[in-house]
Amino acid sequence: MAAHRRKQRTAGIQGLVRFSAVTLTVASAAVATAWGVGGSKNDAAQHVSVAAAPDAPTDQDTGAPAPMEAATASASPTAAATSVPPTTRPSPSASSPVAKRPAVTTKAAAPRPARTTAAPAPTKPAVKKSAPAPTEPAVEKSTPVSGSSGFTSGYPTGADARGAVEAAVAAAKSDGKKVLIDFGANWCGNCKAADRVFATSGVGALLDASYHVVKVDIGSQDSSAFDLLRDYCTGEGAYKMPVLVVLDGNGKVVTETHSTGNPELTETGLGAFLRKWA
């Protein structure tokens, strides 16, 4: 390798020497021409210059190239710069070891923790709602009731009113109670109002304790019912229903409202009336 480099270097120096000699000859000729020197002298100068140029040393003369290289470089810097061969990089020998890259070790990914499902929240046991106790329907005070007095709402049509009165008088004579005859009609508003009051618990208790009740329908134009009404009510004028007549155990009239007028058809009014004539 070193011998090859020296041979290349020697060949380069020889080329530079020859080029420098030719350059000096051309320059001498130009100067002679300028001063009027003949051409024969120019040719002689050329031959002397070429002949005087020493041959380049061979490969064995290793110590001579350094000064020649310096003189040539001082004579023509441009030629020296252009004639220098490019340096070549030494080719790597096959035996030179190739640097091995370190093996890259890949880290194994850490396993992800398995997802755990949250335990379901405990469910509260369903509480069975007990069915509400059935409530008894409220009984309106005006609901008709029938007690020991025999009172019922409304007026029976076509009934034997006279026979019913006679039976009630007989019962009153036996137990010491009074008989209450109620003359009215099923279409009469005041009669319905009186029935609602008689059906209340307070007034109904007074009836059960002291009276036998007989209801006579005078709204159907039954002549026998009107005849019975006239037997107990002898006063003049129209009858204002309901007409209430109280009899004792002997069948005699104690009071009747055709003459005295009806009390207020309220619990207070009818209650006071019944207590007064019991």
C-alpha cells in the first residue's frame, strides 16, 4: 500500500516538472520577442530550457522529491494546485471486523390487570303493603230506618190506613205509648224533609221509645185516606203537609198540626215536638 502511494506521488511530481519547464520556455520567448531578440536565440533558449530540465527521479530516489516539489510550487501555484491528484479513501479490507450493533431487547408489555365487575348492591326485600281494612260506608242521617216504632220513609199507596191506625192504638193502649199519624204524599218536598229527620238516630230514638208510627198517603186522591184525615182534623182551610196527629191509647186526639201549624222540620223542631207529646 505504501509503495503504491509513492508511485502515484512520483508520477505527479514528474508531470509538474515538465509543465513548469514548458511554462518557463514560453515565458522566455515572450520576453525575447518584446526586446527584439531573434527567433534563433528563442529556439536555442527553448532547447536549452527543455534539456536543462532534469528528469524526474525514479521510485528509488525517495529523498529528492521534496525540494523539487517546493520549487515547482513557487514557480506556478496555480499549476501545483490543479495537478495534485485527489486523495482516495482506503478501501476497507475484507478482514476488518464490522462493528455489530447491539441487539435491541424489547421489554415485554406488562399485562393489564383484568377488570373486575363491581358486586351488585344488595336489594332490599320488597315490603308487601297490607291491604287497607275495608271501611264501612258511612250511613247518611237521612237513610230511612225502621225501629220498634214502625217508621219507614215514604207513604204506602193503597194500604188500609184505617186498619193500621186501629192496630197502632191497640198497641199503644197495651204498652202506654202514643200513636203518631203522618199524613203526606210521596211527591211532597216537606214530607221528604220530615222523613230525613225522623230517620236520624236522635229523633228515631224518640220515636222508638214513645210512639207507634202510621203513615197515610193523601197524595193519590184516595177518598178513604181523606175521610180518615177529616176524622182527626176538623178545622177549615187547606191542609199543609205533612199533617201530624198524636193519639193516646184510647184513640183520642192529643194534638194535630193542621190547627197548630207544623214545627220546624229539623232535628231540633221535630225533637221538641215529639218530647212534648210523648
